[in-house]
Amino acid sequence: MKFTIHLLFIVLSFLLHTPEIYSQTNKEEILAIRNASNQALKAYDNTQVLSYLTNDVLTTTGKGTLLSSKKALKQYILEGGESKMYWVRTAKEIMVNEKRGLAWENGVWKGYNPEKGNNAIVGGNYSAMWTKASGKWKIKSQLFVTLEEK
């Protein structure tokens, strides 16, 4: 009985003193969402990809097409057909305004087509505006610029 009580005390002490280990800063949270988004893109899970965006998201594609809303982006994706392309975005910088619940991310993106090999066939730079207005970080606007094509 003493052993059980002692073990329970140790477990409770551990649980009460470890939240800092598992807590994330806003930058870490945004980076985790970016990584999840990259995985969803690679898995062609458009529903998951779109879940990281606000409904009124503004997206400027790499070739300059402006899409105004998640619905418009979904339609654009569907019009692309059964493309095997997927994109990986690598953040270089994330800046957070915690008071306003806004963040700015910039980095590089690469487009891959597994049917054409393992190397990127297109790429460029991107920036994204994030908002935490809903209580979760979501992308409010994003701009992609194509700078490389093979």
C-alpha cells in the first residue's frame, strides 16, 4: 500500500511539474502547423491543407493568380486535376505580434513531381500572414513567387 501511494505521488508530481516541457511558443506552434501542412500536401490531403487557412484567405500563386477565399483556392486545386505535384515550404523566419495575434512567416518553397524524379522542378520564395483570431493559428494570406523552373 505504501508503495502504491508513493508511486501515485511520484506520477502526480511529474504531471504537475512538466507542462513547460510540452508547451510551445507561438513560433514553434506555427512551425508545427507548417510541417503538418507540408505532410498533408505530400499526402494529397487537400481537406487537411485547407483546414490551416481562414475562410477569407488571400492566396497569390507562384504565377500571380490571386485567389480570394478558401473556397476559391479549393476550386483552383480541383481544376488542376489529378496532379502528382506537391509542395514543401521551408520557413526561414517567423515573427509574432502576440498582442494582436498576428505573425509573419517567410521562406522558400519547392514543388515536386514524383513521376519526374526526386528533385524539385519548381520553386521560389513565399510569405504568409498568420492570425490567431479564432484561438488557433491559421493562415490569413499567402504570397508565392516562382523564381526557379526546370
